[in-house]
Amino acid sequence: MARPLLRAVDEAGHAVDDPTRDALHDLLADMTLRNRFVILERRDREPADQHYMQAYLNDDMTYQVEYREGSADKHFQAHYAPRPFEMFGPGPIAEAMLAWAHDREGWQEAMPWHPKQN
């Protein structure tokens, strides 16, 4: 069996290999203040564990979204605040994560990315 190219994992330890949009959306929708993050890892790139996008649920129910492309100087973050009527609507985050994972053109325009401050 071939190694999955993508793996999504949440804080509770639920993992989905090569997630569909719906599966990734479900993991994101299940985020709570006790299950705060989802990481989507690209497993086809080196160095291992350094190519990922993650979403973190803040106390105010906004999201901190980050992606990393190998090295610390290629680690970026964005803040996403859903509109009130979509308070728990992680659809735009799921779309951005999958677009990044599949190298779709224009994925970086989905959010205002800034270098991650360590």
C-alpha cells in the first residue's frame, strides 16, 4: 500500500489519510476549546514534518491559520474571523488547506499571510 500524500490530524488524535474536502471540513467543524487544532501535513516533501498547514481555534472562536514550507523563514500565519452567521463555518479554511495541499493556483490569496513570529 502506498504511503498517503496527506494526513490530517486533530488535537484529539483523530487522523485521516488523504482527506476529502468533506472529511477535512468535518475535522475542522469538530474543533472546540478542548480540541483546538487540526494539522494537514504534506508527507511527500522533505524535511519530514515541516510541510503543513494548521488551524487553531482561539478563545474568541476565531482561527489562527499557519502554513510552513520546510524552514522557519517559510512559516506564515493568518487570522481568520468568521462572520457572525457562520460562527462555526470552517469552509473557507478547509478550502484554503486543500488548495495549499494540492498546489492550486491562487491559494495564497485566501488569507492575509504574514511571517510567523517565533
